[in-house]
Amino acid sequence: MGRCAARLRRDDAQRPVSQLSGQRLRWDALLFDFDGVLADTEPVHYGCWCEVLKPFGIQLDWGFYQKQCIGVSDRLMVERLAAERIPPIPFDEIWPEYLRKQELFRVRLEQTPPFLSDTLLLIHDLSSYYKLAVVSSSGRLEIEPSIERAGIRPCFQTLVCGKEVPNLKPAPDPYLRAAALLGCRQPLVIEDSDAGVASAEAAGFEVLRVSSAGAVAREVRAALLR
């Protein structure tokens, strides 16, 4: 019974989007968050932050990280952690270590690519029907090299990353910028975090909130084909 259930889940994740051919599409573009959506990178970010913050006496709990740190800017996250430490520590003592965190992250992504095969297949399929964009609070140097190595960079017409907009999520700026670059009026945003959902809704766009990186292919195909 377990094997049958697993087979059904795999088949559902790989349902062909060729059924979209000849149909009037409900959305004119798909805007994907990166961390936790396109790529299962949040555990990698978490591990890098734990290593960088440990010398400052900050023990980063996974539950706290999931609730308070995902979807927000790294700078804001460090400001919160520095202020909530007992006793508090000046932000400027920690922030110089951010470059080391970025380097740790890039090295670990090279060692262990974070993309699921079903998600890569999904992106290749969707690029034939939709304009696609990556919209993330992470920096371009953390995102673009990894999607290039995965072979999906040509599928995306544009990327909006980190400080390329005046205000990060949950402000609407990142998604408004992506829509302007694509020339789209009615995109669907695929997100996983509170901040990301708030950003998309503030921009006036419909949002599909996925339950996990592992469920992206299944849940996106289901939304597009229903």
C-alpha cells in the first residue's frame, strides 16, 4: 500500500502541462520564490547561520528560524538576533561575518545541489507556456550560479534578487519589479513564507502558497491544471 501511494504522488508531481496547449491561460506569468520553493535551501542557510553565529553566543533554533527568519532580509534577521541575545550584542559586531556566511552557502550549494528533479522538470515544462521569473530576498550571487548549474537559467526571463529593489519582502517592491520587467499584468506568485505571501498580496497578485519544496511540482501542476 505504501509503494502504491508513493507511485501516485510521483505521477501527480509529473502530470504533463501539455494540457495547457490551446487553452486561454488564467495567468500571464509565474513568479517563483527561490529559497524553500525552487530550491530546498532553507536547511543550508540555517546550517551556515548556526556556524557563523555560534562564536557570538547565539544558538539559533530551527523552529525560531522557520518562524522568524525565512522570507525576511538577512540584515533584518541579524538585527533581531543581536537585539534578542542576552545580553544584547551590537549589530556591527556580527554583520561583518555575513560575507563568510555567503561563502559557506555558495560552497555547500556547489557540493550538494538543492534542486529536486521534479521541480527542474516542472520549470522546463512551464517555460513553454509562461513567462517565468525568480523573485527572492537572497542576493543574485547566491541564486544565479546555482540555477545556471542546474540548467534552468534560460527558462527564466528575469531575476529580481536582494537589494535590486528599494524594499524587500514583505513590501510589494520585488514582485512589482518582476511584473514590470516581464510586462505582465496578472501573474501567479509561488511562495512558501509569510513575508513572501504578504509581498505578493500587497502587489495585488494571486498567490499559491506551497507546503514544502518537495511538494512544489505537484501543487503547482494541480493549480495550473484545475
